Amino acid sequence: MKSITPNNYTVLILPIYLILFCSITGCKKIENDTQAPAIIVLQPTNNETLPLGKDFKVVTIMNDFVSLSTYRYKVYWFDDPTNVSANPADPEFNLDKSGTITIDDDAPAWEDVSFDITIPNGIRKGYYKLDIYCYDKANNEGKESLLLNFQ
């Protein structure tokens, strides 16, 4: 029978310590996360003119060093009230939607997030703001904004 020497003991106990360390730091990773997720908008471009009554695709890449969780986007009127092309009788277009980002594990992630927005006919023409938010599991918020011209 082989006796346990200090070297053998270290070899036996080291994996247990590593597992404990990884499980503890893995749980703390989200709690200590203060870094906001990053958003890169690939489409549409800032100040792009988009026609009324059409769909347009928003294509983004969202990144977080810990783990992504959800996203949200808002569209709202952002034009100068003196804009002569805007008919004040036409209603402003507002939209507020959200979605979940599904990732297999809590590994740092780059995630392609795309969604379609339909611009209805009969809305007030002019500039609208598109705000895109991304949240990680620690509820840190990343934000990117575009100015879009609905004509």
C-alpha cells in the first residue's frame, strides 16, 4: 500500500481547491460586474432616411465580458417642432419593445441581435430617435442611439 506523502497529498487536494475556487469566483463574477455591455449598430446608419410604410432591419452586435441578458429598443419623435415637413395633425410614432438574449453559458459573449421595425403610414414625418439598450446579468446597461429621418 502506497502512503500519502506531502507531494501526493497536494496532488489529491489541489483539484478540490481549484473546483471550490472556480465555483466561488464564478458566482461572484456577476455580482462584481460593473462594466456596461457594448453595442455596435451595423444597420441602419445614423441620420439615414427611411420611407414611411416600410420595414427596416436593425442589425447590432452586443458584447459583455461576463454575460448578456436582455435588450430593449425605443423609437420616439425627436424633431424640432418648427419642422415644416412635419404635419402636427399627424400622430407621432412611438415604439418600446424588449427581448431576451439566450446564451448557452455565462461566458463572455458577442451576440448578433437583429430585429425588424415597421414604420407605419400616416405618422408625423421628421427625425426620430432609436435608442437601443442592452443589459447583462448584473443589470448593467449599455446604450446606443441613432437619429433616423422618417419620410
